[in-house]
Amino acid sequence: MAIYTKEEAKQLLDKALSYSKAETCEVNLSGDNSGNIRYARNTVSTAGYQNNQNMVIQSSFGNRVGVATLDEFTDEAIARAVKTSEELAKLAPENPEFMPPLGPQEYDESKQYYESTANISPDYRAEVASKSIEPARAKDVTAAGFLNDSANFSAMANSNGLFAYNQSTNLDFTVTMRTNDGTGSGWVTRDVNDVNLFNGEEASAIAIDKALQSRNSKAIEPGKYTVILEPAASEQLLGNMFGSFDARTADEGRSFMSKEGGGTKLGEKIVDERINIYSDPQHPLVPAPTWNGSGQAVKRMDWLKNGVVKNLAYSRYWAKEKGVDPVPFPQNGIMEGGNASLEDMIKDTKKGVLVTRLWYIRTVDPQTLLYTGLTRDGTFYIENGKIKHPIKNFRFNESPIIMLNNLETLGQQVRINGNLIPYMKVRDFTFTSLSDAV
């Protein structure tokens, strides 16, 4: 049994703590049941189901810490693991950044778990694959996709009286459609907590349509273009930007949030005033855990408000060093959007490029957040409010900061990878060269 109820998890954690002879002890317990199906070349290639469970015991004497892990939860195995962690702690060097475990905390109720997703059957997975493969085959397209669903739990307790528990479910789906003449490619991704919000047939149809539309692409000159970025095209760039909202790297002069001569950009306007980004573990469309790995409660937090940096994340150690309250790093990212649909944005574009997806993104300059990468799976030229024809893929060099300062239009939000990201229309996006990849 990989999924434990709150009561069952607490009993196991309390048992582990009862064996402890260390100054402090923290125990983490987790488990998951997950099923999957994979298909390629219009044929199911693999399908499976697995369950896992794991316990991590951390013991400390002063600033010396030892860790032991196990996946067998007999009394003897747990007692042996606790003893091993204590022996390792006595041998370990001192950790100058060690923080003692927190005491009891209060957490909001998590809203990530759906019985509908936990009860997904092999027949359901097979039906999703069938409704992706058959329409592709009928249109002379080859499908390659992967569906993974899971039910998970995590719990932690420590010798200072803290106890936390969370249950969640998730479904992830991606599919690539390639035309059989090798000239067109389409792609789509979906993720939900509640399977009732997922429509694999509709998602596959979008990827098929992108593949058919992107056949026989034409080359246009690289340069600066107005672009319409679908959420999958901007989500990773925005995620990379979000990684710089860390107080320590900013204070130490190692990130975009560092100011020349010292200090951080907290309180400064860095992007267009229409940009508002926050995190909220209780958002109904992108729920997330309400506590983190340190046992800290996670609440709604503004990060960018009207283009201004409102908060930076402080670990418990760095908060102590700076004499401020800790600010947990966000569990999700929510960027406020507008009312414009993708169709509205296209109609309002005289000349531009529609980008389905960016991939193979790599850092060029961490101080300016300059990144490079490639477009993929459907790139289209827009002229006079209509998609005129597919175009060859580009390599780009761009910073999300510059991108968000060149914002023209914010569109409707879409969930992607546990975040909410809007469609965006941006001017002067820099394409540096052409790519022959489809």
C-alpha cells in the first residue's frame, strides 16, 4: 500500500520518532500510485502501473546531520534506519547553515486530491491512446504520446511537535503529431488534478491540426518580430525568470535581482505595469501543497505587482542572517491575463509570428536573464490579421524581462505544468537564425 491516510501516516512517523535518541529528529514519509501508457508510430508501445513508498529520517546532534532512507516499514527496519541516521550524524562535519526543525504549524487545507483521478483504470488510458491514434491515422498523421496519472501523499513530523500531511492527484499528457510526409509537426500538453477536466481527444485534435497546418513551411528572414506566444512558448522563460526571485542569490550579487553596487531590486519596477504574477497554493485551477519541505506554511504571495518586484523568497537560514521573516519559495506561478482570445490576437496583428512552443532553452547571460532556444511544432507567419502560411523554425535570443517590457496584449490564461500563463502578444522578439528542424 503506497498511499497512507493522514492517521496511518502519523502513526508511522510517531513510531520512527519514538526510536530517536538524537537532539532533533525529522521524518518524511511519501508514497504514490501511478499508471501510464506510451504510444509511438500510431501503436501503443508500453503501459504500466507502479507504487512506491519511502521514508527519510534526519537526525542531528548540534549542527551535525545524518540521513537514512528506507522503503520497508517494519518496526525493526525503522529502528535500524533511525540508528543509522544517528551514527552518520556523529560522523558528519558541522553544517554551518543547519536550522533546527520547526515547531507545530497551522496549514490551510490542500485541494489537490480528486478521487476521479486516483481511480483511473487501464481501460481509460487505452481509450485516451485510441482517441489520439485513430484520428491521426485517418489524416495521414503519426502520433507519439504519453499519459501518466498518479495519486500521491507526503507527510512529515519532527521531534519538536510538527506534523504535516498532503494528498494530491495529477494527470499529465503530451502528444506530438507528425505528418507522414515529414514536413509538418504539431504538439500539445495538458495537466490537471481532476481527470474530469481533461479531454484527450480534443487535445489530440489540436496537435493534428497544427501538424497539418505546418506542412511545407517557408523560410523568412530572421530578425525582430511581433510574436504571439502560446502559453507553452513562454512558460519556461517565465519559470527561469521566477528562479531569480531568490533573496540570497540577489543579496550575493549572483542573479538578475542583484543591483550594481549591492542590494536587490525589491521594490523596483522591472517590467510593464500590466504584469502581475503571484503564487497561491489554494487557487482552484492550479492547487499546490500548502506547506514546503521545511514544514513552513505556504500562503498566497505577490511577486510582481504592476510590474514592481514585491517579494523575494527567503530560506529560513538566509532570513535569520538578514533579520527578516522567512518567505517560502512559491509552489506555483500565476500570471494574470486579459480577455483576448488567440483568435482576437491574430486578427489584431498586421505582421507577426505565432509560436506554439519553445524548447532546448539554455542560459546565455544569467545577469540579464538572456536565453537562447528554438521554436518547434508549429510556427506560423501572420499577415493582415490572418495566418498566411507556416514558416521554418527559428533560433531565438531573448530575455523574459525584455519580453515583458515589450508587451502589447495579454490574453486568456491557460494551465500549463501546474502554472497559469496567458497568451501574450509581444513586439520585437529576437530571432537570430533559421533551423531546419520540423
